[in-house]
Amino acid sequence: MLVLGIETTCDETAAAVIERAPDGSGQILSNIVRSQVEEHARFGGVVPEIAARAHVDLLDGIIERAMSEAGIGFAQLDGVAAAAGPGLIGGVIVGLTTAKAIAMVHDTPLVAVNHLEAHALTPRLTDQLEFPYCLFLASGGHTQIVAVTGVGQYVRLGTTVDDAIGEAFDKVAKMLGLPYPGGPQVERAAANGDATRFAFPRPMQGRPDANFSLSGLKTAVRTEASRLPEITPQDVSDLCASFQAAVLDSTADRLRVGLKLFREKFGAPRALVAAGGVAANQAIRGALHDVARQAGTQLIMPPPALCTDNGAMIAWAGAERLALGITDTMEAQPRARWLLDANATAPDGYGKTRAGY
């Protein structure tokens, strides 16, 4: 099965072709991603209108490159998948409309993919992971712990009640004057800092639910920074290191609770999976390894290029749904908000104002 995937939910314009074998294994034939970092850098974050226009300008060429690199024509496709949300609505419209046009012209099945589901299913592409498993999804717009029990079967165990982890990293970077994109800059600065200098709170630690909260921690960073008469480069490094240490401690605690809830509801998970741009942070990766080991399970993290937004994960999610006979009509709607777990009651938001994660 050959599937073209299109991703335009934020500031990456991406397209990919994957092949799914009858045994459920997958192969990436092409995966083209064009980041819009330069277009948004002077604004310190993603500007939705600029992102949408860039998708219009770039997408046709990206798709052409993906098809060429895969060595196939549109007539050979078994399906075309596009991220239909959640995301910046202008970009989502561009990608979904393009996919509909391709599907209509070539009489090819269409799959409107939930961007979050694509993250959730990626380890089945990279590691042929069997269900059920526990997903930690952490990006600029999302922080969630999700039980993945099947294609289209997701139960959210925890989420952020305010800022996502990536969003908090980006905002801290901005308040400390670090350049765009901010998340990796905080990680870089933290490497040279003293993580014990500032005693920041560990939000939500010890609570029986698995939810996250980063807003108070972000405010604590601002408060400590405002007390300094003049912020030196070392001050910035120490603030970043102390902030990152607080995030690590809080995340580890929340995941331990999330894994406990998973076991109570679904039994032992086959793995703890980390996805989303924040999973590229090396310190966070180390903390996740510790949590997984303590929980008696393995940690699986797709390669960094498949953790951030990309077309291969959209194509794979489309292939997984096509294999079950699930397709969408031309009436499929773009969505700015789209819950992964339709029965979730905890707060959920889409805040993709991110600058790097």
C-alpha cells in the first residue's frame, strides 16, 4: 500500500510517501520537510497568516519532490492523507484542500488525519510496536499522556491545564532574550548553568491525577529574573538550568502517575513512547529513560525527524486507517481543534505559538 501524506498544521510544509506491507510493517520512501523558521524569526513566533501563505507557495513543490524521490506517480497511490487538524486553520485548509484535489483528480481514497493520532501511531512505523502502549506527547502546543489501545482508540490519562511544555520553554526563552527558535536555546543555555541556583516550584507534583501545569513555573522564572539588577549570560544559563530541572522533575512525577493509571485501566504497557518536538531535548530524554526503567517498561522514541511535524507520520496514520477500510469523503472539514480522545473532559487546547519545539 502506497500513501502520500501532507502536513501543514503549523510552520512546517511537509509531504512524504510511505509503503505499508501486508504484515503491517512500513517503509519511508520519501520525507520532505521545509521549515518556515526564517519567515517567522523576526516575529519571535509563528504568525498564522504568514504560515498559511508560505504553505500555499511551497506545498506543490514539496509534494512534487516527495513523489519524485519515492519514484512513483499519482496513479500508483492507494491513498492520500492530509493533516485535517488540530492546527492553525489557514495552514490546515491548504493541506486538506490540496489532498482533496489530488484524491479527486486521480480517484484515490482520501484520509483526513488527526495530527495527534499521527504522532501516536508513529512508533508502529519505526518500531512495529504492538498495542497497547502509553504515549507521552509533548510539543509546542500539546502536553498529554495517552493510552493507545488501537487505531482510533485513545484514552487521555493526563493533559496540561495551561501551558504546554514546549510553549513554556519558548516563553521562558523569549523573556530571557534568547533568539528564535526558543526551546532549543533554553536547552543549550541550561547546559552551562547551575540548576540549583534558583529554587523553582515543581508543579502538580504528588497529585493523584496525571495532569500538568507550567504557567506558575513560567511566572516564577519571570519573578526571579526581575529581581536581578542586570541579567548576565551566566544568570540566563542558571535560570534556564533551574527551569529545565523543575520541568524534568515535574514531568517524571506526572509520567509515573500516568503509567500507574495506565496499568490500572489497561494492564502493563508494551512501551512508554515519547513523541513531539520536546522529545528532542536530551535532558528530557534522559529523564524519560529513568521513568521507563523504574516502571519496568521500555522507552521508545522515534528519530528526532519523526518526532517533529512531518509528512511521513501523516502518511502512516493514513495507511493504518486505510488498512482497516477507513476513508473520508470530500466533505471532510479542517479543524483548528480536534481532541484525540473524544470522551476527554480534562482541559485541552491548541496553542501552537511555538518557537522551536
